[in-house]
Amino acid sequence: MKRSLALTVMLALGTVLGAAAQTPATPAATPTAAAQPSKVAVIAFQIAVAQTNEGQRDFADLEKKFQPRQDHLKALSEEVDNLTKQLQAQGATLSDAQRNQQANAIDTKKKQLERDADDAKTDFQQQMNDIYQTLASKVYDSMQALAEQQGYTLVLDISEQGSPVLFATQTTNITKAVVDAYNVKSGVPAPPPQAAGTEAPVPSAPKPATGSH
């Protein structure tokens, strides 16, 4: 996006604190000259990006694109599991050479699984990041326009776990308003309804199926 929200917040806070420190004490202002009170909003920005119609569509398309690689990793993981179980079951009846041969075959498959999983994860995360960054820049513009229109002087991002916001009333949360505003601007239709509790999050990277190797 044009600037990170964290940087925006830091600059805004620095400006406010700096101005307060440099302003000398003055007599009480008349009502007509009184400064307008600050109006602060919060937004779960990452969630907003992912929950836009465009975000849900693009992240769903990305998961579909990587599904064949996910299926490959699952099949390869199951193959490693089956070979391992066979070696454990037949170990006593095999010669040392046969055991070593099968053990080496399993080790080769494991290394292939790890390589393919790492490659898929790296590719997926890169493409997911590209989608997010492109969309986040546009959602940021909608957030900025809405904040200016409604007179907010500061918008804090509550997406991150380390957010400094300890409490905010629901009326100050503009996440849904920004999502709705962006959906209207983008013109992307809403995706088909999903089951309750399955709102589209940012998808996770492909990984091999869990199993005993």
C-alpha cells in the first residue's frame, strides 16, 4: 500500500505529541475558535482485505490453483507412510541389503516430500503476498476516503497481535464499513454463501499431510 498503517499511526502520533510539546500555554479559546476533538477509529485491516468480495475470490482462486500440488504432497506423504509400514512389518524377513535398499528408498522419498513441500509453500506464500499487497493498496484508499468523509483524525489497525489498542467500542470499528465501501467501488460480486463460521480468511500455505514417517 502507499504507506504502512503502522507508519501512518506513528507519524500521526508523533505529529500530535510534537505539536503538543511545542505549543505554549494560552488563555482558554472562545467556543468559535476551539479545536475540534479528535475522532479515532479502529480497523482489522488484514481481515478487511481478505473479506472483500475481491479478496475472497482471489484467495479462493489461489487455493484452487495450488490444489494439485497439495494433492501431490498428500499422495507422496501417504507413499512414505506405506513404505515405512512395509519395512517395519517385513524387516525381520529381509536381508541386510534389502533392508538398506528399502530404507534408502524411503529416505529419498522423504527428501523429495520435504523439497516439494518447501517449494510449494514458498511459491504459495509469494503469490498470496502479491495478491494481498495489490489489494491492500486499493482497500487502503477506500479506508482513507471513508475516514476523511466521516471526520476521523486517526485510524488504528487492530489486526496484529501486538496492537496497542486495549479497548474500543464497536461503533469505532470501521472494518465492515470499509469492506462494504470497497465492494461497491470494485464492483466484484459477492461469492456464493458459505456455511456459518467459514468466513474466508487469508489461506494458509500448502503442507504435506500429517502422518507417521
